[in-house]
Amino acid sequence: MSFGDPNNPYGQQQPPAPQGQPGYGYPQQAPQGVPPQGGYGYPQQGQQPYGAPGQYPVGQPGAPVPEGFANVPGLGPVEVGTYGARFGARLLDMVFAYIIVIILNIIIFGAAFAGSSGSSDSAANGFAIGSLIASLLVSALTFIFYDVIFVSTMGSTPGKMILGMRIVNSRTGQKPSFGPALVRWGFPIGLGYITCGLGYILIVISPFFDNTGQLRGWHDKAANTLVIKKR
């Protein structure tokens, strides 16, 4: 006499178990088309772990930024000033600087003329020579310190302010101090003087040679500066 299955004493036929649902103790199979969920601390399928190239959050050191932007410490991703806007700002600044020089020269020569009026010929000649020397000196200082003073105190020249740009230290994000501002202005002038103007032209077009996409000219790199758009 044989004993049947204790779980099926009457010999009834059991229906087959549904596919994909094994008994207790066996791992279940994930439904098709649903990606598996990674455990805590593990990247999900198709993702790279945090810190892999291309996975830094925007604004973090080493993070890629869109073309025309730069990652500046203290500022994060900022839009770089375009070459056309920078060239336009330079033209405006030249006009403003010449206006200042003309006004100062009018004052100088007016004062010399008033002082020489009714004087002897030798005194009049002295006033003329003195006014000419003063005019040259004041004009040179105006062109030198126009850029340097505005950049070091306000972070932008009037031309750049009008066109919505400013100059920052590429390492700190702050406005340049007097020294870097002087280097930024003097580097093109000095190199242009040594090379009979050729160096100045090369520096003017040097932002096109910057392979970082930040349009930093040689004078910007010498002074660690970067021209960006105002937010």
C-alpha cells in the first residue's frame, strides 16, 4: 500500500505554477522592459559613478561648461564677452579718452594763453613751451590711467559698462587690483612699441588664438584676467 503526497492526499492534479514566480527562497526575475534598480551607493544602469568625466554638476571644479562660458572661482559658470562687444567697447573707450584729453588740453592752453597775455615775448614763449609739455604729459597719463583706474576701481571701463561687460581676475572672480590692471594695459603698448606696432596688432587679434574658448588675449593671460558679461 503506497502513500500519496502528504500535501495532496486525494491525488488531485495541481495547476502549474505561473511562469516567472519561483517559490520561496529564490530571487524573482524583474519584469521585461523595466531597468533594474541599483542598491544604495551604486550607480544605476547606464550611469557613471559620481566623479567620472562628464558627470560633475555644473559649477563644480572640473565640470564642463557650454561653449562661450567659463568656470570662474567664486562666480561659477559665466558667459564670456564676445570679441565684437569687446572691440566695440574699445572704440567707445577711445572716444571717451580723447574727449577727456581734449577738455584737459583746452584748460591747459587756455590757462597758458591767459597767463601770457600782456607778457613779454620771452615769457609768452615760456608759457607756450610749458603748456605744450603739460599737454603731452597730461594726455599720456590720461591714456595710461583711463583703463587702469577704471578697471582696478570699478572692474570695467565706461565702454564695457555700456555694452554690459566687466573684467575679473580669472583665479578669484574679483575685480583686478591696480597691478594686474596696469599689466593688462601696458603689455600691448610695450610689445607694440618694441615691435613697431606689430605686437600690438597681434595682441588685438590674440583672443582668436585662445583654444579654451574664453577669448583671453595675451594681455589677459599676462594679467590673469577674463572679460565676462554682467549677470
